[in-house]
Amino acid sequence: MPQNKSLLSDVLACSFCEDKLPLAPRPVLQFSHHAQILIAGQAPGRKAHDKGIPFADASGDRLRQWMGLDESQFYNASRIAILPMGFCFPGTGSSGDLPPRPECAETWHASLLAALHHVELTLVIGRYAMAYHLPDFNGSVTDAVKNWQAYWPDYLPLPHPSPRNQRWLKQNPWFEREVLPLLKQRVAEILN
């Protein structure tokens, strides 16, 4: 356990890309080597950065709903790890947040993932996480999510739960109808 605490302390103190961020570095993640579910996302948004809590925004509300969890269950680090591709808020562009900084994955992900010995399900959220975690990812989030059964039950590619993604959800009603009930069931099986 001391190695894991040291690793997490090192990540939380990281400032490798300080000069490339719009705000001071503030790595936002949730980690315990006991975690049974891994949420592999993009990068914290501004609200998550300000609070220092992953998914502390409307995206988190929707993700918790998709998983069938309340906040206390979701933020139980001994059960759920949250490792975004970028740990710090990357800034805002013309159509939303900028892509996650690559330094986090390059520097920390291999060590963090190697320390997760109990993960039974990895939720892979968005294009950047899919490119890292899904070896056959072709660049299309929709294709990966439509092909979810190829990864199940160990991985589940998900669209981003952002309110900005409402159009995608309306264009793909099968996702809420077919995938989300199975996700809730799998999460309940793992955590109970």
C-alpha cells in the first residue's frame, strides 16, 4: 500500500504541464488499488477543477444516473477509480473543453493502471479514452458504442455524459434502451 500512496501523492503534486494549462495544475482523479470499477474519461471540466472532485458537474449527474449510483457510492474510491486521460482542466475551445493534455497518460497511466488489481469493469468515456484503452478503436465514438458487445463485460465504451451530447442521445435511442439497463445491472452485481 505505501507504493500506491506514494504514487497517488506524486500524481497529485504533478506540475509537468504547468506552462501549458490555463489555470494552475490541480490533478483531479479518484484512486485506490481496491477499486472494482474504473472510469476512464477525458479530463476534468472547469467545475470539477474548481471543486477538485471528478465529475462534479452535470456530466457526473448523468453518469451516476447511467450507473444507478448515488454520490456516496460513486465517490467511494475503494470501489470506483476515476482516471481521466488528462488530470487537469485543459481549457476551453470554441466547441467545448480542449483535448486532455497528453503528458498525464504518458507519465502516469501505466503505473496507475498496473496498481489496479481488482477492476472488473472499465467504463471508457469519449474519444481520447477509447483511443488509449480500446486497441481496435477506429476514431468513431458512435461505432465503438454501437459495438459495445465486443468489449463486454470487462469494458464498456460510452459517449460522454455531457449535456452537450443530448443530440447524440436523441439520435441513438437504442443506447438508453439497450445498454444502460445492462450497465446498471453489471455495476450492481460488482458492488454488491
